Amino acid sequence: MPPSAATSSRPDETAYDRHRLRQWLAGEARADGVSRRRLLTLLAAAGTAGALPLSAPVPARAADGDTIVKPLPPETFVRHGTNAETRWEALRGIGHHTPNDLFFVRNHTATPRIGADDWRLKLWGGGGGLRGGPGEDRPVEFGYDDLRRLPSVTRTAFVECAGNGRSGFTTQQGETVSGTPWGLGAIGVARWRGVPLSTVLRRAGLSPYAVDVQPRGLDAEYVSGGESLGRVRRPLPLSKALHDVVLAYEMNGEPLPPDHGHPVRVLVPSWVGIASIKWVGDIEVSAQPLFSPWNTTFYRLFGPGHPEGGSAPLTRQTLKSAFELARGATFPVGRGQVLTGRSWSGAGPVDRVDVSTDGGASWRQARLLERPRPDTWTRWSVTWKPRTRGTTRLLARATDTAGRTQPDVSVHNTQGYLFDAVVRHEVTVV
């Protein structure tokens, strides 16, 4: 199974994962910070060994404190410990791109302050990922100015936490999940400028033996259950790394702010946010498949509706919609309104949005305000004249070009990833 399988459909991703796990069992892969028991459990889930039951882990919470640099006014953000969620009502009237000061923050620990002049990016490949032959380590370094001198690209793309919408499992479906109780505000769209990772890999001397790359951040080591898991890192198959991944140093025309990865971050369009490593400091280029806690213990789906040892690692984001409106907002009866919102998908552009203003009893197609594009959201609007006083639920349901439509119920998983159900947004007519 070639590495390209990981960038297509879910069945191919599962097959690719099974192939990698078999390579680990044969001694042809490396697992940094992952126990043998965990890998054997994943292997069992892939159907290649006997079942070894293991309960889903509960991620540790980092301590509260001054973990985020930028101001977080309560009218625009909801604070969740080391994280900050954008309030959707703050986006009403804002253009396609999320301003830097409104962009959500997802931190495992605290935002580091790193000067561009002191920053270096090391590419290394002890397993033969860089030229020189298997087993040879030939690290190559780039400074900030070195990167900026290389040909650049500009991409509009969303970054979204895999747990965005997690609170819906509890509030809508009555199910228990672990992790930060995000509403729908753990997403932002920006115009990113940087260097294609493919350019940097080839300049570093990409070897024909390479199969995986693993970016690692410069933030503090993450501690879970009293054990340090090291700095945040997550492998990417080489096919994705060479396709559309960017080493970004600008965000909406400005140098990356500290909370969003200054000096340089990884941008992996359409994939779950954990793949877009902030404050990247080194990238391992490996001729062996790589595993880390962030594609084994975390960022897989666990629970009764999934394989016993967990699903394949999460890659593409799911399908969601949100109103640019506060929860519990009030509207005067008999007065015309324009409801606005945004819908997005990791599988392709959103090309249809249907809206209900009566809790799902009837639906109308919303007006799309821009041409649907991949890797970003589509803004939409619909008119409404409420005629009855009382509480009602607004619903928005998107369909993407891959043929996916938001379901009424999201399949439960214990860590609350990839919530994709239609969200019931409650408002009051007075």
C-alpha cells in the first residue's frame, strides 16, 4: 500500500494504517513515546492480531494561567484553560477571513515567545529519509531569512481542532466525552503565506527511501497522567507532505502572531488541526513509518461504534455549519431578519446549505454568498420573519461536493472528535 492511500478515502486510510502497523511488528517502523501495548492494541483493531482490550485514554488538562499572549475579551472569546474559542456572533459582518485577533487558540501548554532571528528549522533523517543512504543522519538547517528567500505560496485555508463541536455530544445527544468542551468556535480561516514543505524537503535532499515526515513544535513538553509525552509532534505520510502542506510565516498579511505559531508553523489544509504543528522547530524525514502519541493514543476514534483498539488516525476534517449568532439571541415577532452563517468540510467545497427556523419541521435553501472553494468555508444567508412568540430552534445543514450531508446524530466516540451533526441553535421570539 503506497503512502498516497492516506490522503484519499477512509477505507484507504484504514488499509494504510494497517500496513504501517504490520511494518512496526516486523521491526520496520519506529514508535517514539508509544508503548508496545498500545501498538499491539491498534494492530488487533486492524484485524492482524488477537483482541487486546484497552480503555480510551483521557487527555490531561494543562494548568490555567497566562498561557495565551493576545487579549481575550469575553465578548469575543470563551476561555477553556489553555485554549480560547471564538464567539460566532463576533464574526457577523466580518469578511471571509478570520482576523488574527479573533482567531481561536488551541494550545497544549503555553504560547512560547520565540524570536525570528534565533529560530532555526532542522530537517533530519536518521533512518535514511534524507540523502546519504539508510542509517546516515545528515541534518540540514534553515533560518527564518533562508525560508523567506525561497519561492512562496499564499493559501486560504481553515485550521480547525478535531474536537470542535465536542459539547454537542453532551448537550444534544446526552453522551459523555472527554476533552475541552468546545462549541463550534474552534475554527478559523486565514490567508497563509509561506513555503511549500515539498520545496524545503527537496532542498534538504529528500531521499527516495522517505515515507513519513514528522514536524515537532517548540512549545513545552506535554504531560499526561504524570508522564511527559514530549513536545507535540505528529507524522504525515510523504504524499500529503509533498501535496499541499505549507511552512507558513504570515497570517492575513502579517507575521504569524505568537499564539498562532510565530515564527513558522505547519499548515496542513483540510486535515484536523493537530497536524498543523505550531512553532515548528524540527522535521524528521523517515524511511520508516513513524508513530507518536498524537496518532495513537490521541486523535483516533474510540468507543462502541469503532474498532476495539481505535480507528485509523484522523486525517480530513468533517462537515459542519454555524450561525453567526449568539446562543439564546432574541428576535422581535413580525420583523424581517437576515440570518447568516458559514459551512465547511474537509472533503470538498460546500455547495448547498439548507436552513430550518422551526426546529426541523420545514427547510429552505440558503443563498450562498461566495463561490464554494476547497479547504475553506462558504458563507450563506437566509431571510426570516418570525411570526410566533416563544422559543424556537434554528438549524443549518450543509452538503459538500463529495456528496456528504450533515446527519441528525453524530456517531459517538469517547474523546469527542469530529462532531458533525446538525446543531440545534436555540433562540427566543418576543
